[in-house]
Amino acid sequence: MTRLLLKSLRGVAIQRLDMSLDGGQHLLLGTEGDGTAELVALLAGHQRPRKGSIELSGTAPYRSPALRRRIGSLLNQESLVPAPNTRSALNMLGQAAAAISELEAMGLSSVINGPVETLSPAALRAVVLARALTLPDPVGLFLYEPFQTALPSDWVVARLAEARARSIVTVIASSNVELASWIDGSLMVMEQGAVVARYADSTEYREAVGQAVLMVRSPQSRWLAHALTTADGVSAVQWDHVAAPNQLIISGANAEQLVSELLRVSRAPEVQLESYRLLHSPGEQPYSVAMTATGVSP
């Protein structure tokens, strides 16, 4: 099975990412400013990491033109090679016959027969997405806001379902939390260049939305995690060294109680609390709450 592996990845907006993703769908929730657009470009091999590495089936995409030809991607800002018309530009890219056929079937002949320079941003992204989702033998699909194009949403959903059935590694980056209702795979929340929360599936995500979630950093995170498991109002403790060293994610029904218990436990001489941050409150989406509570132990 194809595997996507990120090790200590850093970019312009991306702070540090370590993750391993198998074939199937993975939804990355966050805004462009959080680094989602940059991550898609890195995964597809259009950019080179500043530090760290990305491997898809054991190969770095930015080092391998052959691998990049088997990657379907949709970037935040797309472009096509200069050509007399869009059809010619697609043919110059190669592996575009299926995309052209699908676009014609959707009534977009005027788009592919018209000049590239007259395409609207939505139409341009639609053309690129159609090619990405009709590649004959893709090894990965890395898509930024695939539902913000001129293509019918049901067509995009059907193509993504086909990719899921074929166990193709698919990363969908979006700020639209409604996608969590139908995604059949893992969900990650990205904020300020880091993955701050992970969910195995949409069910776990929906349950978490009903909780207050606090991100905590401490050199004594192992000791702190043990102490918090028995604290009042704490329903779950995740020791998350993947997202960042010495990081804990704690959740509970009430944000104020979480902070109170954290500060109480942190008064122990064994603990040095670096920082804590409220990721979201009950009923709010994880990435949509800014730094509403930030502090260090008194």
C-alpha cells in the first residue's frame, strides 16, 4: 500500500510536521494562512521543503519528475503552459484525454476550446482538477479546496469516492468544516503551521466538537499527562509528540474547568508549564477559535 511520510517538515508557514498517512481520504481543516495551501504544494512536489522530508512510496516528489506525473494536484493558484487554447495546454501536460472528455460531457467545451488567458480562476482550477481526478494511475491526490471550482460537486465527490476505493493517498485541504460530514477517513486540524488535533474519523471529530480542547506544552509532559487523567472535568488526555515535542491535548466539557485543573496540577514542583492554549470551546469548530485563552503557569 502507498504511504505518505513526513519527517520534521518545515516550510514558510509550516512550523514542523511529522505524520504517516496510508491510502484513503484524509481531510486537512484550516485556512491558507495556517499553511494548508503550502502543504498541498509541498506534497505534490511543486515546492521543496526548507527542512525535513516528504516521501511518497519511498520517493521525494520534488526530486522525481516520474513520480510527479502520477500525482494529481490542485493548488491555491493554478496556471497552464502557454498554448493556443486550453485543450492544447492540457494535451501538452499529457494524460489529459479523459479530462477533456469529462469536461465536454459536462458542457464545458467552450472552456477547453477557448484561450487559456481568458479563463477565470474558477474555470482554470476546474480544468486542472478534472485532469487530476482522471489520471489513469495516480499514486496520490493532493487537493486544495477542490469544491471551489466550476466543476459540479457531485462529479468531484464521485471521483474522490473512486480514489478512496482504490486506496489512493488523498489529502483534501479545506476551510469548509461541512466536508467532515461525508469524509471517509481521518481528519486533521491545522493552525498556525502545525497540526493541532487529529481524529480517526468524522464520528470522533463530531464528538470532539462538543468538547473544550486545550493544547498544553511542558517539558514534563509525561508526568503532567498522568496527573491530568484523574483531574476533575478532564475527559481525555492525548500525548501528542507527533504534532510537537512535549505537547498534550486535553479535553473536557468546560473550558474554564480545564484551565483551572491544569493550573492546579501544574503547581507541583515537578512541573514546568511552558504554555497552554484553548483550541476550541463546545459547539465551535476547532480551527475557528483564535487564541482566546493563552498563558503560562503563575
